[in-house]
Amino acid sequence: MLEYSALEAITKGQGTVADWRTLVDVLNLSEMMGKNGVGPEVLPICQKAQESLHKAAIRYQETLQMGLDGQGIKACRDLIEYADLQQGSISRSEFERYIQKTKDHIRSHGDKVVEIS
């Protein structure tokens, strides 16, 4: 539900950096799971969502307004739906392993991580 709330806030022009971060977290986790065989059909959606969230970060740094265009909203909505399906298809312990694996991957690739302030 947190992901849907974040997307709704951004869609309504009330999004924060924390909302953006929530969507990025879903993206990173779904991408990691997809690359490891859990719902690999999510990967093209991840790419679209990543591009849109990157544009939103740049826009935010320039205008202090968090927003997504129509394609970005659709990509993030689709991403959240896929993420729900991915998470429902594995055990809780396996899901927690993917969370840790995603965190470790982000930490080890810090030079490629987009941060906004």
C-alpha cells in the first residue's frame, strides 16, 4: 500500500523525495528479482520506470517539484502490480533474501546510484 500511496502523491503533485525513494526501492527490488528468475517479464517495465524516475529526479533538482509524466505514471503503476505478483510467488524468507541482495548490490555500485537532495 505504501507504494500506491507514494505514486498517488506524486501523481497529484504532492510527492516528496521519500515518495520517490519508495518507488525506486520497489523498482530496485523487482529488477533484482526479475534478473534472478522471479518474474523476468518485469524487466522491460523496470527500464521504463527507471527512465521516468530518473527524469523526475532531474526535474526535482531543477524545480523542487516531484512529478511523473503519463508514461511514467503508467510504468510505475505497472511496476507496482508486477512487484505484488513477484512477492506473492515466493516465500517470505526468500523475499527477505532478495531485499538483502538488493541492498548489497546498491551498496557495491554506489557510483551508479542516483540520489536527490
